[in-house]
Amino acid sequence: MFKKTAGILMVCLLCLSFAFPAFSKTFRSADTHAKDYPTVQAVEHMGSLLDKWTDGRIKIKIYPGRQLGEEKATIEQTIAGALDFNRVNLAPLNSFIPETAIPALPYIFRSTEHMYKVMDGAIGREILDAMIPHGLVGLAFYDSGARSFYNSKRPINSPADMKGMKIRVQNSDLFVATMEALGANATPMEFGQVYEALKTGVIDGAENNWPSYESTRHFEVAKHYSLDQHSMSPEVLVMSTKSWDKLSKEDQELVRKAAVESVQVMRDLWNKRVEKSKKIVMSAGNEVIDKIDKQPFIDAMGPVYARFANTPELKDLVKRIQAVK
Ligand code: GTR
């Protein structure tokens, strides 16, 4: 009798394991940057954590260097579920997820510490969660330092120096409006086209942080770098809601935990990369303008805030960010 019951049980278990095999998957993740860039390294770290924690059931394969397309295209793929993870800047999300424009607003953060406090806390969580109805699960913010202007024409010391300059921006209405408020001509363009455009004079300048200014070699064709630090728009790691929904609750937790653990790794790599990039740029003899009076830039931002913080909820979000000490 006992033998018979045990036999039936074994058969049932076998059937079950065929019907519900343990979820196992290699997820695809995109990044515009090269393999050695801190954002790529951070997702790589996250992948190795997941691999370890799940005994190889869950892995991440990264496609760096725009192999799967520019950010706009990869974001569309992620929303469609053709791509599982994507590491992008907040800027290309601004146009369809209004909450993401708020931390990308010019001069909203007083310092890196202020930005960390906001984005690591409840407000950051709120902004990540605002992505869910748009097909993206926001997992973590990564550092992006501060974005500043560089160009091939002349040093920028005040908004007056930017008058009529053709400045490349990301695909974000917010960034377009920011340039216009400063008197420049905004030219939205994909990241991968900027080097050629600077070199051939299609644009006069662009704006980015130290590591991107250096890694793209933009510093070779746009020698004046003015540290006005107008935007601290962070990087973000998102997962397709379609891929997320296929995970068990336990695996979702593991993915969240691995993403959070990769943040600190990214931060250390980021700080090192900033130093390395500064050295490379300085030894190329570039002109770095670091004593800038930011006030005239800040003063020009009224219309930009009015346009993008345009609901009571978004206005409140601005206030809450500013109130973080
Ligand atoms: C970089 C950022 C990229 C991309 C790029 C750009 O700093 O890491 O995700 O947004 O800037 O300007 O397009």
C-alpha cells in the first residue's frame, strides 16, 4: 500500500515539474555606453548577483555601445517587451512620463548630496513607480554627475555667450526648453551622432558630464567646457513590465535587491571614472571654465519650471524636492 502511494506521488511530482519547469532565463539589457562605462559595469554586477543567487536560473546579457539602437529605439523595444532591461538617462522619458522631468529640471538640486538624499529616498521611489503605467518598472537610479555645456566656439561664462549657439540636446522637450530659455538653438539628436555633428560644425556644442564628454571623445572636437552644472538628470535602470510580470514574486524581489545592490558599486566606479576623465581632458589642453556665476542661468529658468511642473502634483513634487535638507 505504502509503496503504491509513494509511486503515485512520484509520478505526480514528475508531471508537475514538466507542467511548471523552474523559471530560467537570460534577460537582455541595453546601454548606449561602451562596456567599460560605469552604468554597464553596474548592470553586469547586478547580473552576476542574480546568477549567483538563483544558481544560474536568471542571467543578464548586456548589449552595450548602442548595439540594439539609440535610447529612443531601445525604450520602445523595452515597452514592447522585446527587450527586458534598459539603462537610460531620465531625459528621453520626460516627454511621456511627466514625473521624470522633475529631477531633470535645471538647477533643482543644490548639490550631489541633495540629489542622493532625494533620489535614494521616498521621492525617488515615487518617480520609479510612476513609470509602471507606461510599461516600465523603474528599478534604480544611477549617478550621472552634473551636465554642463561644451562647445567649439567660445567659452561660455553667462547665458549671453550662448546666444544663437546650436546646442545638441537629448530627445526631451525639457532640455529643448532649457536651451531656448538660455538663448541657444536646441538641436535634439541621438547620442551616437553628436561626435560627427560637432566635428563637421552641424552643431556648435552639446552638454554632458565629465565621463560622457571624455568617453565619446567630444572633448577632442569641443574644447571649451563650462561647468555650469545645469542638470543632474540621473541615469535609470528599467525593466519591461511585460518581462517583470512573467517573474514570480520571489524573483521580482531578487531583481529589485540586485538592482539596489548595484547602485553602490556604480557610485564607486563613477567617482573613479570622473577622476580619470578629468585627467584625460585636462591633459588634452582643453579650456575648463569652472568659476561660473550660476545665478543668471538659474534666473532664466522660470518659464521652464512653469511649463514642466504644470499640475498641482508636479508643483508639489518640486516643492518637496527643494525642501529636502
Ligand atoms: C549620457 C547618458 C546617456 C545619454 C547621453 C546623452 O550622460 O549616460 O544615457 O543620455 O548622456 O546625452 O544622450
